[in-house]
Amino acid sequence: MLKDFYKYQAQTSPYPLGMEVSHAKGSYIYDTNGKAYLDFVAGVSACTLGHQHPRVREAIVNQLDKYAHVMVYGEYAQDPAVELCKLLAENTPAPLDKVYLVNSGTEATEGALKLARRVTGRSQLISCHNAYHGNTMGSMSVMGFEERKQIFRPLIPDVDFITFNNEEDLLKITEKTAGIILETIQGGAGFIQPHNDFLKKVRQRCDEVGALLILDEIQPGFGRTGKLFGFQNYDMVPDVVVMGKGMGGGMPVGAFMAKSEYMDLLSHDPKLGHITTFGGHPVIAAACLATLKELLETDLMPQALEKEQLIRKLLVHPLITEIRGEGLMLAAMTESPEITNKVIFKCQDKGLILFWLLFEGCAIRITPPLTLSNQEIEEGCGIILEAMNEVMSEL
């Protein structure tokens, strides 16, 4: 299988990890040799409830027994999608009350950027240095990392950048600005949290000049920071929320959400202002709905903060300079990318899955399923410390 993987499947990097997957269940992934790997990555924050969660699996099977795709998005009323959007609206702060379902986080970003221009009639978009919002052309245009996008230029014009947490830069948001897009917690940059009421101050500036504030919740969303959405930790509400990853419990999905007055503009002048064939797919929506209900009906979200404290208590080592992030969106920082690489590879050999962040080479990603047990946390952290001891002895 590995030989065919390299031969027939286009790769995203020169050196993929290359694990041959047999099956996955709970917090573990198993290779074709029967080796178990404790998953501290959750498909890069996507498998919110772990692997093969009974409630998600049952929802998928039950929906498959009824119908799968029947019509392009927005024409037919289909119960899983309608119930999902209603439940999201009921559990998200006002005025956010209408959802557009798409197929991925980057597609949700595209829709949100279009919405900002449609609402305001303006063209300028603002993002942050070291931001990541997806990899399609619009999302890449608001990516704040030139090395990854230079080869694909020209991109969308009239995009400018500020520095996350830099209040002086907020004056760059003006009456010419359609919208500013921010990650609630910067992901690829190293899990950088907003400080000193930065998000509230962006909100205030947007109100002053009539620009839309778009928050990218693709990674922090769906319980990972102890709340349904990360912005709920910062006493403010954006105009548009972009979501994906953990929303689907391991299934491919994205969505953007705003108040009805804004979202309804996508239906006219021109009509079909944003369209998708498979957005709101009933099987995917059923998985999302099951995931959302599980989060709302259990204590998994507040547990994320308790599990964070356990990880911070256990992961104390001379090679760890700090642990960034909140809840189960954490990054253990080392002094160099070389140390980080050695730790990640050693941990995989020892049966623990860790991963990298896009732009910050010193970071070790720790974004496990929210269902991870305390015993599994202790097991995984023990493996990390063991690997770090070995790395330190080699330095």
C-alpha cells in the first residue's frame, strides 16, 4: 500500500509520515502491523470525539439508510442540515443566527470574504502576518506567509496585513475596509492567544468604520478551548464566524455564520451569490449534528480546560520552553526545529502521534480528541518526556 501511496496519490510534502492505517477507535490509530498509536493530534483538530465515536457513527449509518445527496445546496429542506443550523444558532451569541454549510474550512473562508465585500460594497480585506485561513486562492490571499504563496501570485488584490496583538495597527482598518479576518487563536503561527482585550479593540474599530469582523474558528471551535467557540472566552462577538475541522467529528465540512440580514444578501443581486453542490450533505450534516449534541449534552467542553491543566502539570522538561494555547489546543515549544523534529519522530516510534504547526518550527502540536481520558493523557505525556530525555542525551 505504501508503494502505491507514493506512486498514485499526490503528496503535500517530500517526506510524509507514511503510516499504513488499518483502523482507528477511540483515542488510538492502528497500523497494518497491529501497532497502536495514541493520537494526540486528532486529524489536526478534526476528530473532536475521537475515532468511531458511537453517536457519530450511528448518525452516519442511520442517515445513509434514508438518503444521501439529493439536490444542490439550499433548494430542498433536509432534516439533518436544518436541525444542525438551528441548534448552532440557538447556542451561538446574538446576532449570529444563520449558517451557510460548505465542504471545508477554506471554502468557508472564501464565503466569508465574499460576504464582507457584498455587505459593505468595499474591496479592501485585512488579515494578519503569519495567519492561515486555508489554501484556496482567496484564503491564500489572506495568508500572512509570503514564502508559501509567492509562487502562486497574482492573488486577490487589495489585501493588507497587520500584526496580531498590535493595537497601533488597528488604525489600518478604515472606511475603505470591507472586513478583517483573524484567527481567534493564531494556529500556524504557534497558537498565539489575543492579549490585552485585542479582539474587543478590533471589534470596536470595526464598529467605528463599518467594517466586518470575521473570526476564523476552524481550529479553536467546537469545544477545544472550553467553549463552543473560542471567541466566547474574550467577551465579544464577531460579525462572521468561520468554522470547520472539529465541527464534523472527523467528516469533511465547513460553514460560515452571520446575522440573517447579512446572509440573506447571498440569495439575490446576484442570485446564487455563493453556491455549492455538496454543502449541507445530509450524511455529513448528521455527523455534525451528532457531534454538536454530544458537546452540548456532556461536560466535554469544560473538561478540556481540566485536561489542559493536567497536561501542563505533567509536561515539565528542560527542553520545553513554554506551553502555548488553551484547553486542548496546545503547543509545547522547544528551542529549535531540530529538537521538535526529533521528539515528534521518536514519539511516533514509541506509539504516540504528534505533529507540527505550519509556520512555527519549534512547536509540537498537542490537539488530542476531547474524549481523551486522564489515563491516556498520562500515558502520552510519559512518552513525550521519555523521548525528550533521549533527545537531550544526544545533544
